[in-house]
Amino acid sequence: MEVRQLLESRDFDLRLRLISGSNGLERSVDHPRVQRPGLSMTGKAGRIDADRILMLDDEIAYLNALTPEEREQVIERLVMNRPACIVVAAGQAIPRELDEEAERLGICLLSSSHLAETLFDRLSEFLQEHMTESKGVHAVLVDVLGVGVLMLGKSGIGKSECALDLVMRGHRLVADDIVMLRKRPPLALLGGCSPLLQHNMEIRGLGIINIKDLYGVSAVREQKKVELVVELVEWHAQEIPDRLGVEDRTHNLLGVELPYLEIPVSPGRNTATLVEVAARNHLLKRQGHHSAREFRARLDQALEDKGSARHSGGDRGMNHLPLDSTGNPIRVVVLSGLSGSGKSTAVHALEDIGFFCIDNLPVVLLPKVVELFPSQAGEIEQIALVVDARESRFLPEFQENIDRIRAGAGRVEVLFLDCADRVLIRRYSETRRRHPLSPEGSIEEGIRNERQLLARLRERADRVIDTTDLTPHQLRELVQQRYTLCRPGTGMNLALVSFGFKHGIPPQVDLVFDVRFLPNPYFSAELRDLDGRHKEVRDFVLGNSYASLFLEHVMCFLTTFRPLYDLEGKSYLTVGIGCTGGRHRSVAIAEELGQRLRANELPVIIQHRDSERSG
């Protein structure tokens, strides 16, 4: 891109004006990041890169503090490698020497009234928009339950009609016919629509319709991250479509591997329903639920049990497990996963909720260790055993030993932590650790070897959690929520999750309450930097009469219907409380609601997902 485009842009509010160096308007910007010189101006550290935007802020004050001779030397170092252009923040007065040197060398010298932080962010957004890899594809992009679903398929197969049906169900259209895809580092793919086609859709028999005019602004959005690719194909009787969905497929777009589904279409099949279910299933997989694999595991177990019953001799099982304080066998969680996927975080989370954890246990000792635990009720009621690829020579015996524990009437669950290769590579690079299966080789080779060793174990896992997009804090909360002990007679646990709608609805919530109708403390300068746990913010939010009314109604709802959820066998109910940013109103309401529930002797876990976010 050329420097001229910075001046001509109206979409990013850069507020730039040309000071000097107009001969450099045709110069190209070849780097997608803005450079701030800092110590590079002293010549003792770093360097100024060529063909890159150079931004100055405090550096101007530094230049003004120098003698004329020193200033000329520093300016000469600044322009020596010919930056694409120089941008001065906060509308500061520009030293005469810098002005003259920029004009002499044909380097555009620009000034903006924005403060440095704002200007840096907007310049970065501009460069990301104009310099990242992009392409247009013949497809339809729809936001379904917060999942960006890209629908592929040949012309006339029904993509637009499917999207229209989804819009009528309350989902949102992003683009029809031509989807403009843009890669956002490191491996995210954003989809949008060209300005000419925005909000429009072509429906055969109806022609061009405007979704925004027909269904309102809530039925459309400007862009969305693509998370799932669905290809609509014609149903051919001679071809057998995937019946189980055990194997996850991917589709490559601009170098990004995305989950991929192929859906056959035919008269009588409700395509919109299938796409909506695909989006819901994608959300479940992100939470660690893989229905097809769970079904296959149950089927395999049933076949094994049936085969064992036919043998008249030799008990393959083990002695009955010790009992917990409720008279049930102690609970056993076997934790495994890829190195770097978060096993240490998961183990610490289990320890904090009462599990007795043993790391790096040889597989062959699993049944014996469980059997040897003290049988006195109440001593140890939950055990977590960690198994990884370091026990590779024993892994083939893993399932046999798990079956022996289950044969002793044990409550055993195998939890496997997975993660995308790119994230594992980044984590190893950040920690400078070597991969345990490739101490002298590349990280990629070690990850590949480990995946092969653990493939069978992953297939037989009862639960798989993908930690690719989870922070350690989120993984910890997810593990603790899944495995918090719920004793018979105490009822299920309630989890209250505060969040900001601008950051997306948490995928794990069962119920969502919107408190954006309450006055927002963000617009008070004294309260803006506090969160809803501070007394000042709590008093501001809870002092509103509608807040009290809201809390009374929610308490009435939860106390009335919670027993019904309990009867359905749910061990926990997750309730989302959302405001705009997730720092003030939702946090205060969640804390107050938690106190009221605990006063009614109900077990409650409170989580604040977005309270630490800024902006």
C-alpha cells in the first residue's frame, strides 16, 4: 500500500495532515506494524526499519531538549534507512530540522491530533485491514449462535435460502454470494461483505432483497470470525454420507485450518435446522463434549462387557473399590493430553476441589493404586491420576487397565486435553522448553510424535477439552465446574458467570440475564476504573430500584425452577449475567445474587469472566 492511502482514509479516523515531504506520497508501506523508535534514536540500541511507518510522541520532546548539532545527528539516524513516512502524535510542534530533512529526502511528514495510544491503535487497525492476506469466495456467511458459519456449495444449491431461513430464526447475515475473507494473525479468519453488496441477498424468484430493511439492524452484522465451514452438496444415493461424525475434518482457507462438515441436501431436508444444529454441536465440542465419540465409547464398552460375560473362567476385574462417605465407590479421573495443553493447570484445579492427585503414574499400576487406597469412608473420596506420553511403552495396556477399574464398580472418567499445533508451538517458544518427545529435534516433530502415541487414548476418552482458545484461568474454572463434587441430597450446584456482551456470551451458560437496562457506572469518572466488587460500584448499581426488582424476580425464578433442573439429573446449572463490558453492572448483580442464594443455603460458584478486561 502507498502512504497516500493513509491521508485518503476516512474509515479509521486517523486525523492526519501533511506537513512536508509531499514527494513521498507514492512511497510504499511494506510492514504491517507501526514502529516507535525509543532508544533507537540514541544509536545504542535497535534500528529504524525501512519502508515502515515511524511514529513519534515523547521523542519530539527529546529532540527539542538537544542542542542544534545533536538534534541534526539524531534526525539523521531517524531518516537514514528511509522509513515509509513519519507520523507525529498529539499535534505537537515539529522541529524545523526534522521538517527540512523530510522535505529534502521526500519522506512524508504527517501530524495527527490523536494522542499516541489512540493513534497507534488506529494505525495498527488500518495496516491490519489493508495488508493482511485476503480473498473473495463464493459462499454465504451467517452468525449462528455466535459461531461464524461459512456455507459453501455450487450455485443454486440453496445457500441463500438456507441463510434467509436462519435469519428468520433470529440469526444474523454477514454476507451473501461473495464473502470477503481476511486473515488476521496468527490464525484467525474474518469474513465480511463488499460495500456494494452489504445487507443484500439474492433469492431466486424474489430477486434482490435487503435484510436490514426487512428484519432490522439486529438481523445483520458487518463482519464475523469464521469458525465453521459447512459445504452443501447434492444427495447421491450411491454415496454413503458420514453417519457417525467420529472423525473431525478440516478445510483450509488462506492457510487456516477450520472445522469442516459436508451436508447432503435433498427435498424434504430442513437445511437451516441442520446448519443450526451443526453450530450448536460445534459449541459443545469446544466445551469438551463430542457426542459421536462418547456414543462409540459406550458402544465399545457394551461390546466388551458382553464379550467378558461369555468367558466362564478367570475374573478380569479387580476387587471392589473403597467407598466414599455416601457409600458409593470413590471417584477416579484419569487425566491425559498433549504436552503443553494445560495438564498442570487441570491437576492444580482438581487438587483445589479435593482430589488426591498422582502425576506420571505408570499405566500398569492404575488398578493396583486405586485398589490400595484406604477403605475408611471419608478419607479419600476423589482420585486424579495423570498419564502422559512418557509412559509410551505401557499405553497399549491403558484400556485394559481402565476396564479392570470399571469392573470393580468404579466411577472412572478419562479426561483428555487437546490443543491446536500452532498454539502448542507458541507456548513452547514462549517458555523456551524442549518437547519431551523431541529433545534434540524440532517442536513440530515432537508434537507429531506425541499425537500418534496418544491417538488411541484420545479416541477412548470420555471427555475431550480443547484448550486452544482457553486461558489458564478459564481452563481452571471449566475443570472445577465439571468436577466439583455434588453429593446426593444436596442438589445441584449453581454457577453464576458475569460477562460482557461485547466479548461474546460464554458458551457454557444455560441461562442468560441481560442487565444493560441498569444505569452504567462506566460513565462516572470516579467509578470507571473500579469493578462491581467495589463498594462504590455496588452501591451505585444496587441503589437503583429496578435492580432490586430484577434480583427479586431472578431469585424467585431460580428457587422455583432449580429443583426441576435437579430432577432432570443436571449436576450444575450455569447462569450468565451480562452487561456491556462485563466489569460493573454484571459483576455487582452476580455478587449480590450469589449472596442471596447462599443465604438460602444453596451451593453457588461465582465467576467474573471479563472483570479484568479494559475498555
